[in-house]
Amino acid sequence: TDAAGRFVIRGLPEGDITLRSHSLPLKQSVKSKITMLDEDVEVNLRLAPVVLKTPPKTITLFGMQIADVTPELQAAYELQFENGVITLETQTNSLAFGDEVTDGGCIWLVGEKRIRNIREMVAEILRINAIDCPGRPNEGCRDSVTLVYEYPFSHVNYTGHIHLTHAQVAE
């Protein structure tokens, strides 16, 4: 966007289009359906707070406030997967990822195992962290556990390796 928040998208096909915009730090989003014709279309988008009817049960772990993914969280953050662990608040690089998991990120794979919740995530992290290096490339080993996570609203998956300190393992 420019300084006034305006943007231009060129080359969109004619027909029905859904525009989505979100601000994870502000916990706001908007989704708007428009019909594209063979002419310029001006659209005003206003972000609205992401409101949850049932606040998730959260815990703080590794400097992150996390919760199990629920159907409501999946819909609010447009997550691809119905299970996993969502990061609701993170400290900068709290798990020493090469790439940072942001608020609303959904961890759905630890090593080579699809996880459904926090309990499974922690158990798999501890299991892999107990393996002497070198471990399996897609799984990891002590001090380098592989996680796959999805950014909210995007359906884009990223792979990161967490490097746990002794204090984090104890936690």
C-alpha cells in the first residue's frame, strides 16, 4: 500500500473475486466479494476485529501463548487444517526458528508426524530432541527439531527447525 493505504491490483480476471486483508498484530481482518468487469473497480476495505465467541484455552510455552486449533479458530484465521497448534502471541524468535512463526501461525507437523494438539506437539518435540544427531533429515534430532507451520489467511506452509535450550526442554 502507499502511505494512505491505497493499492492497485492489475490483471485480475473478470468475474467474482474475493478480496481478503488482515493485520495479525491488530487481530483484524476483512473479506469482501466483488464482481470484476472490464473496467476499474474501486473497493473500500475496513478491517474489523477478529472476535471469537469461545475464547481458546491457552498456555504459555517457549515464550508463546498457544492453543489447540478449534473449528472457530480455523474459520477466524482461515487455516487449512482443522487440527494443530495455533500461536496467539509470540515473542520475537521465541523458538530460535530460522524463520519466525507469527501470531496466528498454525503448527501442524512436528518431524514427520501430523499433530492434532499441544499435548502431541510437546510429546513429539521431546521425542525427537532425545535422538542423537544426525537424525532423519525431515525429522531432526537433538537441538534441531523440524516443524511445519502455516501462516494464517495464506495456506502457505513453511518448514523451520527449532533449537531448544536445556531450560526449554525442562519447561
